[in-house]
Amino acid sequence: MRTKREDIRNIAIIAHVDHGKTTLVDELLKQSGVFRANQEVQERVMDSNDIERERGITILSKNTAVFYKDVKINIIDTPGHADFGGEVERVLKMVNGVVLVVDAFEGAMPQTKFVLMKALDLNLPVIVCINKIDRPEARPDEVIDEVLELFMDLDASDEQLDCPFIYASAKNGYAMKELSETPKDMTALFETIINYIPAPEGDPDSSTQVLISTIDYNEYVGRIGVGKVDNGCLKINQDAVVVNAHEPDKQKKVRISKLYEFDGLNKVDVTEAKIGSIVAISGIADIHIGDTICDPDHPEPIPFQKISEPTISMNFIVNDSPLAGQEGKYITSRHIRDRLFRELNTDVSLRVEETDNTDSFKVSGRGELHLSVLIENMRREGYEFAVSKAEVLYHTDEEGRKTEPMELAYIDVPDEFSGSVIEKLSQRKGTLLNMGSISGGYTRLEFEIPSRGLIGYRGEFLTDTKGNGIINTIFNDYAPYKGDIQYRKQGSLIAFEAGESVAYGLFSAQERGTLFIGPGQRVYSGMVVGQCAKPEDIELNVCKKKHLTNTRSSSADEALTLTPPKILSLEQALEFIDTDELLEITPKSLRIRKKILDPTMRKRSQRK
């Protein structure tokens, strides 16, 4: 007999990147009394990882719970970037409805469409929250029309179209049902969640079924599975069996040793969990996403969608440059291998494969951002290694043709720059699908483009639009190979002598292009020290000192003026490197180098 559990609501907060999901969760936590009156709370308290806080993005979905009028609301904050879309797809299996947050100025964006499509496919009720209505250029009425058009494009049913709209400013902590109301607090959103999102239902008397949708990891207890109790109830010390819809042979007997529920930002020990509860279970060693925990007498797995495949890969290689091992703590292939395989505990969209060479590992992910976050994390933990240029993963279709991943790119640029953007993307095999003007003198372009055409494009795009353009991309499908693309029009400036860079040597080098290093930096033969102004590679000596004679005094050097070097960030360096180069990564430095350091050997391999 299926019953509803009225004292619980399970919701996910979904949106495009930067539309204010995490800030909204902050306010719901504050106004439900989770924090003490005098407690100091940092902003975006759900973004717990350093990189999430610095970049202002959410990478891993997080669970929390608040109480409102005796109803427990389990809230899941999800990432907005397409690279972490795998997180959103799975989390939606745990909830009974979603709050779709849309920026009152930007309106519906590609990721809004992606997350909304996933929610509508699962028939989840949607509450639309128009956020940032306090922005001076907010246009809430137009945005509502855009969102309703999006519902129609995605073939929403009549019930789904009849969804409630809430107007909010998460930053200022208020939500309203009508724009004409006086802003107070978040009550309107709390009330709408309780009245509109259905209570979870299941059969409390049937056998246990819990689908694991997220994996957490903790050094002390290992893997922690998070999921919703669909049927029956889960008790401590209960015998259970783990099964999986995609692996029919899997049947593993386990015992439930530790059970937690969420309360505010903490996990609380419980002895049993009833239907509709979102629980965390520790003590099952190799639990995976998509596993169902069942009664041993009735092992029935709950179906779930497969996790999206990776589209891009890089090689992680043991660093073998002349400066190797001087700045990192973990440098051997065993260290790198253990760390990469440990990442698989929590990141399900990642793949790690061993190659023929014991010092190199092929790591595949959902995009450049996905892999660069992993690289940055490893670097901060003291790892030293090198990575190759990102390459896309090709497939072969039934007719034996080579296919490659394609993306949809949505680009907002000031009108005067639209011509140069169209020209650049056409060179990178992009096809213009749509073009229209939006408010404020901006043009919106819609392109279909191979994923590899976007590798290394973002930096160039920001330069071309003087920092005013916005580009959003989302994976579309595999399509036949579009032909070769030239990634980079300029060559590299290469050092051909080891030593320390000197102002005199750099002064003559800077006439050849843009330098990446300043004086007093250690260089080695084969290291890339700058970008050449011409399409060829040029070797230079940046360690060259001036010979002193009676007529040349050392003080005459003081007149040399060096242009400040262009210091590349990790993303820029990953975009810059070419297929015959590597990026050397240590906790302190980023150095670009040629794969073959010896100049004679390098020329021979180019001739071949």
C-alpha cells in the first residue's frame, strides 16, 4: 500500500552557472534558523572546497536540510557548468520537484535548457524562481516569457506549464509571489515548496529499496553512499544486498553499520530511516552510483540513467624535465596513479586508463574545466607532473566513418564584435545556426561546432570582444569528422641553453614576440619562453650576458626597458600548448616545454 509522507519535501535547486543557486540555499538555511543568532557564517556556505570558493562555482552537488513549520525540506544544491552535468542528472532521481533559478537579466541560457529538460523528462514539478530582481537592468516580465517559451520547446505538459513563478533576490534575502508586493523574507518560497512540491511516496510495508545517487568520500570511513529510501525502511545492523540495474550479475551481501540523515550542514546519526528520507550510509567498501540496497529476499534494482560519457582526454605524465623533482612532494608514477584512481571514488564522469608506457596515464573527462579543476587540486596537494594537450575522443559509426563530439555554443557579444567572432568560429569548422539581437546593443549567436574547435578558443574570444563577450557551450551529439583545424597561428619562442634568464638576453628576445618569463627565472633547453609573432618556432638564448670591455660599461645596461611578461594561468597555459608540447605542473610553477627537448632530435622528428 503506497502512502505519502507529509512531513518531508525533497527538492533540487537547478540553474545555469552564476544565476544564484548557492546564494539562495544560504538564505533558506539562514531564515530557517539553522545558524545561531550570533554565528558567523561565510558567504556561499555550501561551496566547501577551496577552488569552489575562489572561482565562485559549484563543482559537487551538496545535500542539506531545513525545517519549516514542522516539515523537513531536503535541499540539494547542484552545479551549473556543463562539465559537471553528470552530477545534476543523477541527483534528480532523489527528489520530487525542482526549483529552477533564472537570472532576471540574463534570462534562459543553454544550461537552463539542459537542466530543465532533465527535470521534465522525469516528470518533476518545477517552481520557477526569477532571481536577482534587485539588479538595475532586470527584466523579469520578458524573462518569464522566455522561460515559458523554453517549456513549450521542450514539449512540457499542461500541468508543467502551469507552474508557480516566484520573484526573489537571494542576495538581499527575500522572495515574493507578485512583483508589486513589499519585499520581506523567504516565506513565499518556503510556502510554495510545501504547497506545490508533492510529498515523497512509497510502500512502508514492502521490502527495502534505496537507490544510491551520490557518493561522498571521507578519509576515515571511506566511501559514503547518499540516496533516498524508496520503499520499506532501512535500519542499523540490517542485512541487505547491493544490486545494480546495469550489472545483472552483481549481488553483494552487506550489513548497514552506520546511517545518517542531514540536518542543516551536519550529518546526524539515526537508527532507522523511513520512506522519502534522504540518507547517507557508510561502511560499504565499494558502493557505486546506481547501486540499489535491497532486502536479501527481494533483490530488485531501481533503474537509473547511465552517466554521460567523457568527450575529451589528456595524458598525465611523470615529469622528466631537467628541473624535475625540485618543487613537488609526490613525483613518481605510483603516487600519480594512486591519486588519479582515488579521484574516481567521488568523480563518476572521469575515466582513468593505464597506457603502454608505465609513466603515462590517459585521463578522460567532460571538458577542459573538468580536467583543469582536477589538475589544480593535485597541484595544491603537492603533486608534480606534466600534461599533454587536450584531445577529443573520436568514435566510429555503423558505416565505419570517424565521428567526433559536437557542441552547441551560445554567444552574447556587443554588436561591433559579432563579425570577428563569426569569422573565427567558421575557421574552426563552426556552423552558424541562429543570430538575433538582444537588449543593450548585444547580438546572440548560436553555433554548432566540433568540441576540438573550442579547445583553446576562450582566451582568444575574450581578447576579440575586449572582455565583454559571454560564451556558453553544451554537448550536443556525435557527428561525422569535419576535417583538420589549425589550433594556433603563431609559433613558440624556445630557449636553447639552460641557465637563468637575464635582462640583456630577454631584451633582444622580446622583439620576436610575447615573453612568458621575466629576468632571474630558471630555464632549460627546449623550454617555451614565449609566443612568436610569426607562425614558426624560433630558438633563442635568453641567458646571454653582455661582454664587458673598456668601452662597454655594465651600467649602460640600465637603459634596457623590458615589456612585462604575460603570466599564463593554468587554463591559459592548457589552451596555449600545441600537440608537440607539454605543460609541466608543480606546486610552485607552470612551465611549457617541447615534448622533445633536444633541438637536433626535434628537427629530425619534424622532417619525418
